[in-house]
Amino acid sequence: MIGTLFSILGGGLEALVESATGWAGMGIVFAYSFLIAFVLPGPSEVVLLAPIDLGVPPAANLLSIMLVSATGKAIGSVFAFHIGQEAKQSGPVVRWLRRSRFDVLEWSERRSVQLAQRYGYGGLAIALSVPFFPDTISIYAFAILETDYTKFAVATFLGSLGRLTVTVGLFSGLVTVF
């Protein structure tokens, strides 16, 4: 039920982002990116579809959208980080996640531990740079494993900016080919 509610809410917000314009649209991009970091399912790349025109060259519009989105996601990720820190202290939450049907905690911990051991916070940035992959799992897994709020915020900012940059590069390449 709650998942369905978030899905409906996320879909409505995606449509709102896709129609966002002007400076108010930047606020919508920020809010969407903030929420997508810790509560909403869905693609963070949708912000690239916002028809925002700030009266600057198109490249500056796109860069502004990317920076505002990465900032929103980094701040939302810090909230998720705080929740993860609290969850570490909560035995019932961890026990419930381990008993869940799909053992999300074990899978995400295993992948996150591998990335964290090999690349540290850079591993989080790398994981978040993969377009169209849900990053909420990575954010919460790292939040449970790590302890430094500042490094976490920087890694999520860089990973989010990296994801949008890779997405723009992929689509630019496709447009050039076709």
C-alpha cells in the first residue's frame, strides 16, 4: 500500500518535473531530487527533461539543472544517511530486513561492502553514476556502513552529477548517431 502511494506520488512528481519552467522549476527539480534520494522510487534522470529556460544559453540551463539536482540529491542523501545511522542502532529493523523475502539488506550490503572496501566513498560515487539504476539501495547501504556525513554528501553529489553527465553523454551520442 505504501509502495503504491509512493509510486503514484513519484509519477505525479515526474510529470511536474517534466513541465517545470523558470526559477520555480528549479525549485521543483531540487525538491524532486531531494525526495528521490531517500523516499521515492523512480528515475532521477527525469530532471534532464525539465524545459527550464533561465534566460541563459542552453548549456548553462542544462548545467544549472544538473547542479541543482545533484545538490538536492546530496541533501536528501544526508537525510537517508541519518536514517541509516539510526537504523544501525535499531535491532528490530535490521532483523526485519534480514528476514524479508528478498533479503535486500544482504545483497546491498555485499555489493556496497565490495565497493566501499575497494574504492571507499568513491565507490558510492561510482555506484550512483550508473544511469537508470535505482540509487536508493546504494544510498541506504552506504548509510548503514559508513559514518562520515561530509564525505557521504560529497560522494552523493559527485555521483549524482556523474549520473546526469553520463546520461547526457549517452543521449547526445545517440542523437549524433541517428
